[in-house]
Amino acid sequence: MQTLPAFFFPTQTIIVDDDCQFLESLSLSLDYNTDSYKFFNNPNTALSYINENLEKRKWINKYIKSLEEEETDHKIIDINISDLYNEIYNQERFNIITNIVVDFDMPIINGLEFCKKLKDTNINKILLTGTVDDKSAIDAFNHGLINYFIPKNSDNISKVLTTAICNGANSYFNNLSQMIYTSIRTNKNNIIFDNSSFVSLLHSIIQEKNIIEYYLLGENGGYLMINNKGHVCILHITLDESIDYIYDLALDEGLNKKSLIALKNRSKILFYFDMNSKKMPDINFWQDYLKTPKVVKIDNKNCYYFFEENISPKYRVITFNQHISNEC
């Protein structure tokens, strides 16, 4: 089943090698547009930093609460999806470690022993091999100690490493997202996140708008996004049943006839999201939020969407570019 993570933001990769020249050379070839890196030539110092960082990886817990359990062997949780986007106010999100790249051949401790000492075994671990034989690396991979092994003398090492790092970050967010999608699937027979057309739509918007950070806003879709220039945007998404509800509400509240007709025939859709308040706007201001939608078919149903740029956040947002500048 093809899905995208329910949320994504740039994270940190730790690279450990006692060869300072190799670290410097590698640092010049990596992509810093959507990832940050910390380099260590001392594995013990790196281990301390990584293990002290462990609590940052538990950020999702503040959006999760346990519900009463009907059976003692079942754990029921509720995830506050609508507030996930508040992580944009948390600068520490960019310091969450999702990948560790470590050289095998180091004098203080070898790369495999290094990985065994990690408190969080779910971090994506990439072993750089030089003198280690393939069998040792394959055994470590088969036993789940590492996720990848890459020869240091590869001509395209930076490209291969970038792919492995990207996969590691996606795996981290995909694993967390499964809790959310499982919860939504429990409440609904069909959800748009499982539809390949919807996934393709999100992919195309992320690429076209240079999105590097995004957060799901609700069960029917809709995302708060931040592009590579640090601008906050909203991808509004709605389905026919939601539009019918809005139309009935507008009819009861006395919206003008022209707008009612536009809502009924779907030439205009009410797209509203306020980062400062979750209340719907007064009916007298609905005219400001009626937008011409684009449409994509999802399971033979119409999915309406509208991309809104330059949203004003409630508080100051530390963007990834600002974070990188502060780190330098």
C-alpha cells in the first residue's frame, strides 16, 4: 500500500569516522537542503551525544493519550492529529537524529560495537566498510544491527549515502505515521491516504512548491506545509460529503444566493484554516474564503483542493534555513 508519512520535517544525521580528512571531504559533497549533519572523529563523544539526544525522538508522545481499555491485552491510543503542526514552533525538531553513519575500522571502537552501544536501536544505522569483509557486514545486516553497509572506496559514495539517509528519515516518519493511519482506518471504511492518485497529487505538490516540511491537519487530509524559503502554506483538501455539510450550514445561516449556487455546483469551495483559532468564521466573512478548487478523482469520488501560500503563523517559526545558519 503506497502512502506518504502523515508529517515530515528535516532531521539530523550523525557521521562518525576517526579519519578527519575523510569527514571533511564527505562534508563538502552532502546535500544540506533538507538534512543537517554533525561530524565526530571520536566515537565515544558521538555515543554520548546520540544517547543524550534520545528524548528528542519521543516528541510525538505529547500528542498521544491512552484511552480506557476494554481488554487488558489491548492498548488503545488517541492521537491529536489536528495539533501536530504545532511542531513548527519547536526548533528542536531539526535536532532529532534519524540516521547514524559510522566507519567500521576505528581504533577506539569499531563501527559494529558502536552500534551495539546505542540506546535507541530504531535509528537507521549505516556502516561504512573498508577493511571489514563482506561476510561481517552481511551478518550484521541480517541480525538487524545495521540497516545498510557502504564501501568507503565507492566512486559514488555521496550519492549512495544520500539515498540511504533519505530512506532512513522516511522510515522514521512512516513508522510514526502508521499509528495515525491505523487510527483513521479504524474509524473509516476508506481513506484517501491509501489511494495512489492522492499520493501522486501530494508528491507533485511537494516537488512543485519545494516543500521540505509538512503536517497532516485532519482525517480528510489537508496539510500545513513549509517550503524551502521558510514560507508557511496550507494545502486545503475536502470531499463531497464535507461540502454538502458546509452548503447546508450556509443555507441555514443565510449565505447570499450567488455563493450558495457556487457551493452547490462546486465552482467555489469554502477553504478555511486559521492558525490562531479553530472556530469557523462568521457567515458574513465566508465570501473571503470561497476559492476556485482543483479536482482529482479518488476512488471515483471528487477530491477538491486549493493551495494557499504565505500563511501568517501564530508565533515565530524557526525555519530549517535559520536553524542551519545558527548551527554554522
